Amino acid sequence: MSTVVDAPAGARPKAKKPWPVIDCDAHPTPNSLDVLAPYLSKGWQKRLNIGEGRLGAGQFAIWRLPSGPFFNPHGGIRTDAIPPDGGFGGSDPKFMAKQLFDDHEIDYSICTVNHALFAGTLSNPSLATTLMSAFNDYFVAEWLTQDKRFLGSIHVAPQDPMAAAREIRRLADHPQMVQIFVPTYAIRLGKNYFDPIWDAAQETGLPVAWHPGSESAGVNAGFTAGGWASTYVENYSTSISHVAQANLVSVITEGVFEKFPRARFVLIEGGVTWIVAVLWRLRRAWIANRDEIPWMTRPPEEYVKDYIRISTQPLEEPSGDLRDLHTVLNTVHADEFLMYASDYPHWDFDNPKAALRAFPADWQRKIMYDNPRAFYPKVAGLFAA
């Protein structure tokens, strides 16, 4: 009879992950807009009161991005994501890399700069376009060079689609820029207004991503279904997913994928389970009224399967049997279009080791690895070897 002697913890071999993990949503969060100063002209620095153009505080206005009326009473950032030297969670690329890639064993994270989520609130197209370009240059210079496992979004301003298309083409060849990010604006993404962005997306092969953030602030004030919510909880539970639903239905029924058949669309952090009711309802309306939108030639679920992906965070879960979540989503074959997202460093961060526990192993592999690898051309190239 043999005796097994356990090795010290530090000497134990690390268990091999069953599949790589691709995170489709993480948020570098600068401590202030001062980080953009090196990527802005002196004139813009002066207008924003940052960098060499800073006039000081006191009677001088310190410019800020508009924010909405709904605030998490405990703050939106996990306290354990705060770097050792202080600052916002997600402000230090090395500490963020340690937590995401080392501690949570994520292989790659597709990032959107947190502050850029609010650029759709601005009334000045020139300001919005300039800021988004600066966010891009900042992220390329100060994040993508730090760790190859960080992947980026080309942030563009919805206020000027032609300028957005130029920005997409300017950065599309960067090997770590894998998608295009368009924040919420008071125009749904399927409208002809956005055709220059969809055209550039098709040309470059980069998916277009939507993420909430600009609702209910600035030029989007009151942009909620059914009127204003009263609390953060009410807004989080309803308004955000309403905007996600509206944009999904818009890109399908307005014929985006008929005009741009190589375009792709990603809905990030807008919720998940609503997709079942939306697809059922949309299919019913389309069958009865397809003469109104003759360019929509296929059932809505086929457009989702071929052109659209949805992130799993925040993933709603039943209070009872977790298997019910799988049962419901299986009715629309959600394993074909869901992609894992962590939402680091926010309070509702989804740990990759626990977030998908409601699903069988074959779904987990598809959601964490197979689906994003197949959907993002540049991500597929990372695993080609």
C-alpha cells in the first residue's frame, strides 16, 4: 500500500484549464481626463482645463463628461480592484492584468475605456469626436503596449458618423484593435444615419459593439422607456436592457445586414434573458407584417445566429433551480450567440470560474472560447498557431 505525500502548495502543479477564456468586456478606468492631455492639442487642453492648458481650479471650470441621475449608492467599482497605490479600480494596467489574466486565468480581454461610455451624451460633435480619438491614442500607447493580452475597441462618436468612419479606418490595422465601440445616442443603430460606420465596419472586418453608459444624460436626457426611473436599482433593472433590445430590433428590421452583409454586431452588458421574448415577439410581428419591411428576408433568430452576439454579463439567474436558465435560453439556441464577459472592475463582475455554472460544459466552452474566437477575426488569429 503506497503512501501519498502532498506537495507544498507552491510546488503543486497548476491544473490545466479545459479551454481558453476570452473576456468580451473589461474597462480600463483612468483616474481623470488628465491622461488624455498628451493626445490632445494645446487648444483642446485649454478648453478642457487639463495638461499644459490647465488654468487651475477655483473660479475656473473643470470640464467633466455629463453623467446620468442614477448612481450606485456603494460605488460602481469593486474595492478589491483598487490598485495597491490607490486610484480607481482599473486605472493601473499591470494590476488589472494580474487580476484578470493571472488570478482569474483569462487569456484575453476586449476592453472599452470606461469614460468613453459616456461620450454619446455630448451635444458638440467636434468635442465628442476629439475625445474618442484621444481615448483611442491613450489606450494604444498606455495599455496595449503593457500587455498583449489586452485587446481594444476603436471608440467612435455617434454624433458624427463620417468622422467615426475615418477614425475606424485610421486604427483598423492595429493588431490588438478588434472591434468598434459606439455609445448610446438618441438614434437607434439601425438607422441610415449610421451607414458610414457600418460601411467602415464591413470594410475593415471589425464588429460594431454597443455598451450602455450614455442613457439619461446630456443630449440623451430622458432616454428611458416609459419615463424616468426613480432609483439606480430601477434603472439597472429596466432601462439599460430596454435600450439593448431597441438597438437589436433596429439593426434587424432596418436592414443593416442586407445592406452590409459582412457587418457584425455585439451587444454588451445589456442583459441576456430578454432575448427570448424579443425574438418570439419580433418573429410574430414579422410574419404578419413582412410587407412593411420587405428587406427583412429571414426570421429574426437567423439574423442573430449569423450576425449578432450578446455578452453574458450581467447574466440574470433564477432564484430556484439554475438549470431553468439553460432551459429557457436553449429555446433560442443561445449557445450559438452568447459570449462571456467579466465587466471588470465593476461591482457586478462575473468570475469566469462561476459565472456560467448554470450551463453544461459544451455551452461553457462555446460561450467562453468558441463563439468569440469565431466572431472576432483578429482573435481567431491569436489562436491560429
